[in-house]
Amino acid sequence: MGQHSAETASSSSSLMTDFLRQAGGAAVIDGGLATELESHGADLNDPLWSAKCLLSSPHLIHRVHLDYLEAGADIIITASYQATIQGFEAKGFSKEEGETMLKKSVEIACEARDTYYERCSESSCDVAGDGKILKHRPVLVAASVGSYGAYLADGSEYSGNYGDAITLETLKDFHRRRVQVLVESGPDLIAFETVPNKLEAQAYAELLEEEDIRIPAWFSFNSKDGNNVVSGDSLVECASIAESCKKVVAVGINCTPPRFIHGLISAIKKEYNIHCNHGEHDMLLVSARHANDLAVTTKPILIYPNSGEFYDATIKEWVQNTGVSDEDFVSYVNNWRKAGASLVGGCCRTTPNTIRAIYRTMSNRSPV
């Protein structure tokens, strides 16, 4: 790594360290975007999903970001999860128009943060009478990058099965310009979300280095069995890719049922104690120690589960009454914190009410 890259990695790491320190040792991530857009009347039955609102109703995206900030979120994630240049081109837009939409996703989030700060300045107290949190605090904008499977809109983001034709180079080429444009748009960090397999994690890690991305990133994987990522790849191996990438400043889990989260945190923060005895097995044990060290992430752990509801990729709908209530969801939070999570929020089917409850639960924050 050259001197410039080392300096970039150092500044990336310090951004998250400083942010968490100012937040009291832990921070709140926002909740489901599509869920809220639909509740405000948006029709997301489209391959672009929530990114459709970048075209049709950007004011709704602004409103949802603001709702989450007023619910206590310290990090808001842009509406670019399913926004890809290729996806926009498939809808008849030019490459330039697609890039404009990507930039717009970051601009809307930054504008929502500005609006929030204005409201904080106008308020005489941290909590308004209607329960809105109006506390001037550091807020980060994370530019969302969804997986290749999200672009396909065929449910493969929930299986990680892209077929043999999709290679590491295919994935890097697919994501490259999108990541460049998002970074140029001025977010605080890049959120690689719902990463379904090891290959895509490797593609992201290599892209960050090849393009000398100057802002930090996080990697967030999803699991449906509580042990592996959805493709069946080892979560520990996936986390080790994030751990080895200097520009990744947090690693964790999203869009996964709450009941699996504690075990998954434990898996990627697992401590290994290998005692080497002098003798013929020394080299073997040292090799084992080195391999296991890679499996331990020293980076902050982030988790933002879904509501626990089941998503039927065939009919593209959430199956009702298969999730947990906000009260049950929040009952897990202290245990997740004790297990090692520093950043906690919600994913699909969670709402500002969920995030407000997390904020209140974490109001007496202290470092893990």
C-alpha cells in the first residue's frame, strides 16, 4: 500500500472512531426505506424499487430521511440500493441520466440532514412535544450500494446464486462506475448492503483499492440460517475479506431476522485462544492461529435486521404476520450491544417507530 493509500485508510478509520466516540460509543442507523415510501403512497412495483422515487417523487425520499432523523437515527442511508446505471438504461434512460439519479440520491439525503439541522436550531429542547428528537449531533450520510442480485430484481440477492457466468471481473465492472459516481456525490461513507456471497465481497474490496476510494465503507451481509450468508458461503470467511480491507470501517449484518443476530455477531467477533507448545506441531499451530486471526474482525460491528417477516421472492411480497413487533425487536438491542454491536438500526419492514424505540433503548450509551 502506497503512502497516499495508507493515509486514506487511516483517515477512513478515524472517521468512524471519532463518530462513535461523539455518539457515546454507539450509533443508531435508520430503518426501512421502501416500507416508509409505500406508507406515504409510493408505488414501488418496479425493477427499480425504491430508486423509482428518485424519478417520480424525490420529496417523499426527503421526508422519510427526515422522519428517521427525527426518530433518532445518526446515520441515514441513501435511496440508491437498487439504483444502478444499467437499471436506469434498461428503463430507457441514458448513462448520463442514470448517473444524475445516483447523484440525486446523495443530494436528497444531504438536504434532509440540512433541513434536520435547521429544525434543531429552531427548537429549544432536544425532544419535541410530539416525541421528535431534535438534538444537534453528528449525522452521517451513507451511500447505499445494493448487490448485483438487487439489480436483477429476480430474488437472487436473497440466494447469492448468480451462476457460473458471473465472475469477479464481471461484478467489478458492473459496480465500478456506480461506486465512482456515488463517491463523487459527497456522502460520508459507502454502504455495501445485503452482500449475499463471498465473490461480491471480494469484488467490492478490490474495487475500493483499485479506484483508490477516498471515503470509508462498510460491508453488511445477510443470512437466512444464522450461520452462513445466504449463498451458503461462510460468514466468517466473508467477514475476513472486510477485515483485510483497510478502507472498510465497519462490518456486520442486515436484512436478517432478529433471532439470528446475536449468534452472527458472536461468530464474527469470536476470540480464538490457541496455545502453542514447543515441538513438532509449532508451525501447524502458528498457521492455524494466523488463519483464525483473519476470522476475527476488530472493526466496529453494525447490525440492522429486518422485522423478521418472510419475503416471498416469487410474488415479490412480504408475508404478513411472520415478523416481530417493535417491542420484541427492541428487546434484543441490549443483548446485541453486549455481544459487540456498535451500530444498530433496522432494515426491511422496520419504521421510524422502530428506530425511535432503538434510540430510547440506547439513550444511555457507553462503549462496548
